[in-house]
Amino acid sequence: MPTSRRIRLRDMRLLIVALLVLSALRSHASASDATLQPGDSDRGRQIVLTRDKGDCVICHAMPLPGRESHGTIGPPLDGVGARYNANDLRARVSDPKAFNSESIMPAYVRVTGLHRVLKSYRGKPILTAQELEDVVAYLLTLKEPPPASAAPTPALTTETNPRSGYDFLSPENQQLQNDEFANPGMLWAEKGRALWNAIDGPAKKSCASCHHEAAHRMRGVRARYPQFDPRRKKLISLEQRINQCRAIRMRTRPYPHESEALLALTTFVGLPSRGMPVNVRVDGPARPFFEAGREFFFRRRGQLDLACAQCHENNAGQRLRGEVVSQGQSNGFPIYRHLWQTLGSVQRMFQWCNTAVLAEPLPYGADEYVNLELYLAWRGQGLPVETPAVRR
């Protein structure tokens, strides 16, 4: 294609994007936006650093303090003001997916076409029209090229190199997980041991009444879940299996999801599988639920318009702010997470991630979450069970 024609096509594309951006800005303008001021670079710098606004440093290194803790998912923004003009920057910040459909960067102005946005954020852009102008003004001041650095870290995809979250821990946290006396998750395992032997319900049975010694009878169980349940005609998680036994065999009430009792018993049941490879079945009747889990993993959601895969598949090994992004493997759950200061199930992590991208979380036990559990287990097929693992 002749160079002049390529330039004309590029200019036309930028014009179309600019018109779309202008339309979006007008549709979300408030009364105060009618008196839109020229962008202020000082305000823009503050917005770039604010976590619930621009938060550019979560993905991009920038010529700002604490650069060693900036993200590496996106390219450095040094020199961006020399490479693009104001219209280019405005268009790219407003709707980056107009330039790259696989971009992990949220659309800071677009509010339509988003999936399961948290109710309090629906119909609201991340940046107002004035804030967008301020950010553009600041980005235009970044004229100097980035400092010389090593080549970008390639993504650690599960297809070529499945890695447990353990591999992304600091040596101190790895040691904490390895030490059965220091691992805080072992406190729940001990509580689970007591529950295993406790008589409960009108049937006057305990788990041990049927299964006897957990160390022998539960070996390998954690590695096989979730699995298809003919009674339910859908997948069942390990937590749901425990509650099913309580309801049918012991004739007593199921434990609430994420309760101390269910976390403790799930941890105790999982403990004999520690070190065994994850080995779930995704064929036969489990197949449609596996495919539904895969679809969930790749589906964008929330105001930030992100899918699980965009962090944990496409950018594993990169830094999100100062933290290395893991592959999102599930072989360690239930986990003791420092951020929570307690033990949590994989579905608590699902809810946490959904909320982090400003998406409505699903309730515990939702079929969609159990399907996702199976897909994640399959991604980590062969990784050792680490229950109870320690994570950041």
C-alpha cells in the first residue's frame, strides 16, 4: 500500500476515534463540564497517581517517585508527550481498545458495552471530561525517553509453563508455607480434625463414622475436585460435597460457605492430598461445564473491562504495581492470605477479583464459580496440591 494512502487511512481512523470520544464526552458531560477548562498538568499528575482514578502506575513505569514499584504490563510512559499530540493521547486514554482490541487498559470514558459493572459505578466514566483534559496535559509534559533497561519479561503462559503461585512468593513466604508448625493455615486443619470426629445431627454420625481415618481415605480427594455429580447433574465442589454429606448422611444443616467450620473441614480433607498432582476430569458429562468455565475466564467484566485471562494468562510474570502477577492457579486453596489475615476459599478470591475490577461478584456456590474452579484446576493439571497454601 502506498505510504500516502496509509497516512490517509491512519488520519481517518484517528478522526473517527476522536469523534467517538467527543460523542462520549458530550453524553457524560455535567453542567460544570459546559465550562471545560484547558488541561492542568499538575492536576493531571495527581490523577495519574490516584488509585481510584487514573492509577497509570499500576501498569506503566513513569518518571515519578517509586519507579521500582511501578507496573510493567504496559510500556513505559516516558517520552509519550513527544510521540503523540493531544488528540492522539485523548483518543487513546478515552478508549484504548479502539486501537488494540486486546488492550488491558480500561476505557476511561466509555460506559456502554460493559458486563456486570458494580451497581454504584454503572453509567459513570472513570474520568470526567475535565479530568481527561488534565491527564492529557500531564502526559504531554513527558518528553524524555525512558532510561535504558533490560528487555521486557515474557509472559509465563500456562500452555508452556504452568507455575504455582508458590513460585511467585518471596523466600520468606515460601518458608512460612513449608513449615507445618509456622504455616497459619494449619490452625484450620487442626480445627477440621476435631470436626471430622464430631458427632452431629439426628443420624448421630461424624465424618469418621463413614470414612474412618482421613489420612488414608481422603488421600487424592482434593486433587479430583470439582467433579461431575450425577445426583445434581452438574459440577460439585469439594465444599459442596462436604455439605451434601452433612445433609444426606448426617441429616444436619450444611455449613455456610466461607464459615470457619467449612474452611476448617475443607482444609483437613485436602491435607492428605498435599504434594499429589491436580488431576481433574474435563471429559464426558463434565465437558460443557468445563467449557462454561473457560468462557468465564476469558470474558471481560466490570467498569475496568478486564477478564481473568488478561492478567493471569497474558501477563503472568509481569508486575502490577510492585507485585508480580501470578498465573492464578488454584492448587493451594484454601489459602491463608496475608491481605485477609485469615483463611479463604477459591471462591472468596473470585469475589475479591471481581470487585477489584469493579464487577458485581456472584454469590458463593454459584454454578459459574464452580465451573471456573474446574477450568482453573485443568490449567494447573499436574501441579502439586498445596492445601493450605500461603499467599500475599
